[in-house]
Amino acid sequence: MKTFVVVTKPVKNGSAGILKRERYLKSESHPNHTNTEAIFDVVGGEVTSKRIVIAGEQYKLHQMLGSNRRGRPLSSFAMEFCLTLPKPYRPTKDQWRLIIGDCCKSLADHLKLTGSERKTFFSLIRGVCHQQKQEGKGSGDHCHLIVSKIAGKKVLRDLQRKKATSLLKQAFTAAVTNHVGVSIQDYKPYELNRGNRLEKWQYESIKLNEAQEQKQKLCSKLERQINKWERALESHDSKQVRRQRNRIEKIFAELNGEFENPALSSRINSILNR
């Protein structure tokens, strides 16, 4: 592990997509947030998301009214970056603000923004932190950054390229070391045995158990189909008789004719030989 984790994705569906993400990020009752202990703003607020929407809509209008109307209209107004720390690291609110501040400055430098464009860029960044439960499975504490693709009348196309994500990973890792005192070299995996390879005998044992479980499931299913076939036969429902016979034949083929129950084997043979 050379850097801490940063995941990137575009925020789709224009204005609706931005507002949907704002609601999701601040929702304490969302099913995805059952392991979330606290949610707080790191950069901006709901008004920032609205400014991102306005910037996107103004650009679309400018694009429609411009003399050069070639190309598809802008459908994504922002990129979302999720910066995640492994358990059990937990920066304070102030530390997260310092970390994200360094990351945003690095992005602005990478995009070569100066003057009013740089100022506009910083005003269109939304950051929300989720503090996670530190025991059990699931991700550690993380911060969602929604960054506008629009700066003035320009689309920041480099923002969605891999180089921007790579740079943000480096900036995030350096900022955590600087403000939290945690170095990536000092990190030890929270679940030490998670990535260990199995011995051959362990692997074969697991596969054998899985095969036995699957066989038992198929045998139980086969018994249910036989019972249905017998009821259909008693009620003279020829359509159901044919249907259940076909299903029995299919399951029988999946089992390759291997049964530990002689009585079950005898019942199947009597059905298939009718």
C-alpha cells in the first residue's frame, strides 16, 4: 500500500445528480450509513451544492447561446472523490479540514488555476466526512469531496483524468502524515489474516464442503419435485406430470445419478422409466 485510498467517479444527471448526492451524504438514516457514527461538513454546506448546480446550468446556457454549438451538452457538473483512511485512524474535524485544504490546493495547482478562476474553484467544492464504526467489517473514516467541473466559462476536463486522482492520492497521503502524524509506512492492516493464502488441503476441504452442501440442496429440491409429480399423477394433471418429470430429469442430471438414499434413487428410476 503506497498511498491511502481515493475513489473517483463523475456525478451524473446534471443538477438532479448534485442535489441527490447532497441529500445522500447528509442522510443519517440511509441504509448505507448503518455503520456511520457521525456526519459533519468539512467544506461548504448545502448552499455550496446549489452553487455547483447554478454554475453548471449557467455553463449549459452559455453553451446553447454560443456560436459554436458542436459537441454534446454537459451532463455531469462535478466529480466526486472519496478519500478513505483505514481503521483505526480518526482525524478530528479540524484535522480533516486541514487535510482537505491541502488536497484542494494541490488540485488547483495541478489544474493550473490562478486569479478569479482559482477563487471560483475553491468556492465550488463540497466536503462531507463520515466517521465509521471502528470495529468489524466495513470502511474506515472517509471524506466525500464534490468538486465542480466548471470554473467560470471553462470545463476542467483534467479533473476527470487518472492523473488528477493519482495526484490527489499523493496529496492526501502527505496531508495525513503532516496533520495527523500517520505515515503510510507505519500502517499495519486492521485485519491481519484477511489476505493470507490458504494451504492446498484447506482449499480442498472448503471446496469439498461446498460440494456436499450443494448436493444436499439438490437432493432436497429433488424430493420436493417428486412429491409434486406424485400429487399431479393422483389428480390426473397430465400437464403438471410432464412439467415435474422434466424438472426431476434436469436435477437428476446435475447430480450425475449419485445418491446416498436408495429409496430416493428407486423413486426417481420409477418416474423416469414410465
